[in-house]
Amino acid sequence: MSLLKHHVTTGDGALGPLSQRDPSRSKPLLAIEHLTKHFPLQGGLFGRRRAMVQAVDDVSFVVERGETLGIVGESGCGKSTTARLLMHLIKPDRGSIAFRGQRVGVAGGLSQRELHRQMQMVFQDSYASLNPRLPVAMSIAFGPFVHGLGKTEALRRAAELLEAVGLEPALFANRYPHELSGGQRQRINVARALALEPRIVILDEAVSALDKSVEAQVLNLLADLKVRFDLTYVFISHDLNVVRYISDRVMVMYLGKVVEIGPADRVYRDPQHPYTRALLSAMPSMDPRRRTRQAPLSGDPPNPVRPPSGCRFRTRCPLAEAVCEKAAPALLALPSDGARAVACHVHVPTSGHTRAATAGAE
Amino acid sequence: MEDSATLAADPAMALKRAQQGKSYWRRVWERLREDKVTLAVIAVLGMLLIMVVFAPWFTIHDPYAGSVLRRLKPVGTPGHWLGTDEVGRDLWSRMLYGGRLSLLAGVAPVFLALLIGGFLGILAGYAGGLLNSAVMRLTDVLYAFPSILLAIAITGILGAGLQNTILALTISFIPPIIRISESVTTQVRHLDFVEAARASGARRLTIMRYHILSNVLGPILVYATSLISICIILAAGLSFLGLGVTPPSAEWGLMLNNLRQGIWASPLVAALPGVMIFITSMCFNLMSDGLRQAMDVRL
């Protein structure tokens, strides 16, 4: 528990990842620029491309060494696609990923294989992400094995990692995935992700399918491993409470765009984007006097095939005006807090939004 | 399911199992051993195979030596316990020797189709994209014909004979095997553990070897064994129609056709090759069922 406290506090502390603003610091661990992925929807007689689903659209952010970046948003907002793009499991249409300043997948840059040594991923479905025909130790050992470690060496490392994730190697090494519980399987998946000694681990809804008590155990384990192996997490979840608990910074996505990013505590305490505000007010409160009385948002997100013009949130936004229809707001640092950035016309004094002037004074 | 639950709950048992480190196939074999019906069926097929392969040891009569005096003797005739056929050849001998061709024509096409179709199907499923479309659309063309019709057409063109029968049946079994292999592979390819293997930086062939094959070979194999029974019937059918094995060779389908004329004189004898076809194909079917159950680890 004490470890987790540590994480929560770093978000506000001077030693936290906020030092990213300091230009004298070395390059961020991971820098994503203009990442874009549109999936073609095929239809018609000859499989013509009839439309594009704009799953991830011009997304830029950085991940600092040692931090936990939470990514939240409704389902279908592009969280998982972002994760897969980061891992290079799918090819981006546009945009670049740089690890420690080295671009991935370009001549002279980092190869995908090298990237995979530095970045690993834990999937949501603990069962589907393990080969049902392999004993779990083999699944863990597979990564080191394909990177040239001998079979016995790789299996020895698997045993060490089993130990590290709290599973007795003698008991679990030769089990098959169907003989384990969901929590145990997810521990195996974490061990597998750590087998290549990566710097970054992407956790894509890694605890979402677990029941609450097991979820807490796995979260504690993750916090523990983070310190022990000096890891950086990208933590994707739709569970706002869990994200707040584990993240230093949080990034909010809506329809393939980043709408707000900033230190978790400050974003949760004082959300600046209308969507973030709506999302957070949808969180059930523990205090009965502060219960949510009105549905903060109605309806479903618009169709990502034909997103609204201008700001993508305007169709559901309580503050929408004519300007929101015309121009898409850029993700800009807040004047009052440089560590935070919001993509909303209300926060740009020159945008022409009627509330723009007053918002600055808030 | 119950089995694994109790094991997981009992650490001592789990430890024992972990130390033994049983492989998947070893477990399949253990489950198969529990399944009495499948074991019995495999025993019957094994016996049949031995008797057919070593046919000369089990009979004293030449299957091709007929006698005009001894035509269509009923079952139980001294010296010919299963009777004789329409030209007086010993039926027991002919059943044994006929089994050779019947089993060969039943198993060989499926085996060949498994090699070719399995390879193409797994390749198409794993590669996806254009290659997949090319293979699958070609398969669809062949699929448009019912397999028996396709086989008849091919033997009709190539002419009768054992080789052509095997060839025709192989061609007609390739499409269904391609289709099954492709669909199983496509399914497995999209599972997260393949993504995870890709994320660990493994090359495509390595992933194929360690993650894809072990998950697709079982289902494909089971499907192929279920085709053997159909293949035996089709092979016999082709011979019956005069498109398969040519006289005077002994083959169950052909024998059935030749004995047809004698069905009123000695009905039991005339039906015997049919009974053999029935028993053999049913045994293969039951074996395939048993295999499928034994291989399903999630049960």
C-alpha cells in the first residue's frame, strides 16, 4: 500500500514527471507525434474502400521515464488502437514514435525488434493472450528465447519472473493457462511482458476483467514491479478510479483525439475540458451528499466514420457554439498551468468563443 | 473442467503434476485411454488392418480362383465359411484382399488431401490478404461441385483404375480440408497470444512453429479422420459405378456391384461387402469423435 501512495503523490511533487517542461532534461523516454490510424471500412461489390474509421487522429504526447501515464476514455475512443500503434502491432498511417529520441522504424533509427525489447504489452483478455498448448513457463520464456537466449536459460529466467509476480515456480511453471485463475493468468502475462526487461510496459485494460479484490492485488503487484524494475507504464483503462489510483499523469481521449492531458490529481480535481468534466462527474461518488443527479452526457459518441466538423465533442458539449463547428481546437498548454494541455476553444482567448475571455480568469 | 478445478485446489496434486511436466499430447493419450468406446474402435480398426495386410495368413483360398461348380454358395458352406461369389470365388478371401484396396482408397486420398489442403489452408489463413483470397476463391470453385460428382467427373475423364480413384478423391477432398484449415488458422492468428508473440519480436516462421501449428493441427487432423469414412464410401461407390477399381480385383464396392445379381439367390453373401463398408466407416467416424473429445483440453 505504501508503494501506491508513493505513486499518487509523485503526481504533484516537484520530483515527479512534471520536470518534462525543463528543456535541459534529456529527451523523453517515449515521444509520439501526429500518430494517425484510419481503418478502411470495406463494402460494396468489389470491396471498395467506402469509408474510413478515424480510430486515432493526429495524437501527440510524451511519456516520461518512470511515470505512469493513464489513458482514459469511452470505449471506441481509440485507446487500444493507440496501444497497438505504440507496439507497432499495426502500422500507423502517419506520425512517428521515438524512443529516447530515436525514431522507430526509419533508417538509422530503432528497429521494431529493438523497440520490442524496450516496450512490452499486457493484454486485457488473460486467457486469449496465453497459448493454450504451452505450459505458462514456456510462454514467458518465449520472448527471451527468440531473442537468442538458450532454452534452459530462458526457462530459468521464466522461473525468476514467476517468483517476481508472486507465483511459486515449482507449482506453476508447468501448468497450462486453463488450469489457472484469471488473476494468476494475468500475473503470468505480466511476467511474460517483463521477460525481455523492457523499459516501458503498456497495460491495455490489464486489470479490467478481474474482480475487484484480485484487481487490487494485481495493481499492487504492478506498483511493486515498477519500482523494482524501474519501469514506465502506459496504463489504459476505462475505470476512472483505477486510473487515478495508479497514474501520475492522465490523458483523456475522445473519438480518436486527445482532449486533455495533465497531472492526474489536478485533472481529476479541476477538469478543464467539458468532456473530462462530464466523464468525471459520471464517476459514482462515495459521498451520498455529492451524488450525481443528472446524466452528465446523453447519447452515444458520434460515428467515427463521419466525425463532426470542427471540435469532435461539439455535438454533446454544453458549451458548443458556432466556432466549435468551424475549427478543430488544438491541444494547447493552459496559460495558468503549463503542465496541462486542453483542446478546447474556451481556453483560447482569441478563438472567438464567447466564454473564452472569462475562462481565462477562472 | 471439474478435473482441473480440483487439481488447482489441491496443491499437493498440482505439485505432482507440475513435476511430471506432462506435455499436451501425453494428456490427450491419457484421456483417450479412459475412453472405452474409442479404444474398442481403434482395436477393431487395428485388427482389420492386420488381417488385411497379412491377408495370405488368414485364408487358404486364392481370391481370384473361381469354380463354376461352386457359385453363390451360402454362408456356412464347408470350406467357404462366408460362401462364394457369382463366379465361385471364396468370399472370405475376397473380403480380406478387397479390404486392402478399400482401405487404401479410403485412407490415401484423405492423407494426401490433408498434406496438400492443410498446407494451403494454413498458409492462406496465416498470410491473409491477397494470397488468402486467391486460395479461397479457387477453393470455392471446386466447392461448387458435390464431392461425389467431382470424383465421378474426374475418374470419368481419366478413366477407371485405383490410381485415378485415389487422385480423383484427393482432389475432391482438398477443398473441404483447405477450408477448415484456413478458418482454424485465421481464428488462431487473431488471438492475443499471437499478437503477444509478435510483440516479443518473434519472426513469422517462429510464431508459426511454436504458436500456430500446435493450435491448428489438432482440429485439422480430427476433421481429416472424419473424412476417412466418407472417402471409403465414395471409393466403394466409384467402384460400384464401374469408375473405380476394375475387375477382377477384389474391392468391397466392386464386390457389392458384382454380387448384386445374386441378391435373390444368396442375400446374406451379397450384403457382406456392404456390411464391411459400414463397419469400417463407422469405426473411423467413432475414432474421429473420440479424438476430438480427447484433444479438447478445455472440457
